[in-house]
Amino acid sequence: MPEGAPPAGRSRTAPGARLLPPPSRRRRPPSAGQLARRRILIRTTKWLLPLLALALLAAIAFWPEIEGGGESARVSFRRSAEPRAEALRVVEPRYQGVDDLNRPYTITADAAQQRGTEEVLDLDQPRADILLTDGSWVYLRADAGRYDRAARRLDLRGAVTIYHDNGTMMRTESAEVLLDTNSAMGEAPVEAQGPFGTLVSEGFRLSERGARVVFTGRARAVLEDRP
């Protein structure tokens, strides 16, 4: 071996050069297909992550409703979105109006219930105060009744009692009151008492805006002898 020659198996390098170990594997640049797949993955991720975030927020917001039970929530929604007129009930109502001559009347009751969409009210323990032409008044009460607000008609039934401020009182089982004309009528037997005495008949008519009472059908009266 000549003097100064490198040992066998070693390559001759320049003086001062750094020796690097050979790479374990050779790096290869990505192909066009790999680059395309990477771009698709990045675009999909940009859309998918916001959608997942929105879904998570929606699940957090609606979780109490889901946990509370879907069926009960649906029933509650139907009740609030579709209220039924049959459920309209008023305690201690008070209705005021005037007749065709501008005289006031007042109707009160323990309770009122409206059925359907018409202005017809079923009344419990109805009472009515009516002012007559001559300034006198009539007070009516009954166990039950029906008030038609559009027709201004009051139908009374069950222990109907009619008081007149002249001291007359009548009792019957049913009566129809027309508030426009301050008139009333009834076909059920009626008992009356007042300053004149007592009277029993098969019906009655209150006409001329309360100034005249006619007892219809067969009637029997006991008149008091007044000076």
C-alpha cells in the first residue's frame, strides 16, 4: 500500500469535509393523487368542524326538553297553540249595558262559562238589576241562566225570583227577559204577592217596560182590603 493512501474500503474525501451517515430511507416527493386527497381532506374538515360545533350547541340547548320527555312536551305545546273556547270560565263576572232608551242594566253571577265562539254565556246563580221607565227598578235572580250578549236576552231557570221596588215579588221556575225593552215573560206556574194580596197563575207577561204585569192562564187571587 502506498504511503498516505486511505485504508481499503474507505472513500477518499476532501480535507475538512463532514462525514454524514447514509439516510435510512430516501424521501420521495408526494404524488399528484396524494396532493389532491390532502386538499379534499382539508376542505372537508373546514366544513365539518363548524357543523359539529353547531350540532353540539343545539344538543346542549335542547337537552332539558329531550330529558323531560318528548310526549309531555308535545301535549303542552298543543294546549298552548290550540286553546279551546270551552275552557273559558270567569268567576264573579259583571256585565253592564243599556236598553234601547239608554237605561242601564247590570248582570252578575257566581260564575260564567262560554261554550263555542258565540257570545252566549252559561251563568251560575245569575242576578240582574234593571232600571224601568218611571225610575223604579226590578231585581231578578235564579239558580242558573243563559245570557245572549248579541241578542241582549237573559233566560233564567230554577227558583226564579222577581222583585219590584213597589213591594211585589213573583216566584216561578223559568223566565225570559228581553233587556232591550225591559220586558219579561214566563210559561211556568207563577206565585205573586205584594200590596194587592196574593195571586197564583199559569204564566205572566211583564210589558210596557215593566209598568204592567199580566198574569196569563187560569189565575186565583186573594186581594187585601185596603182603605
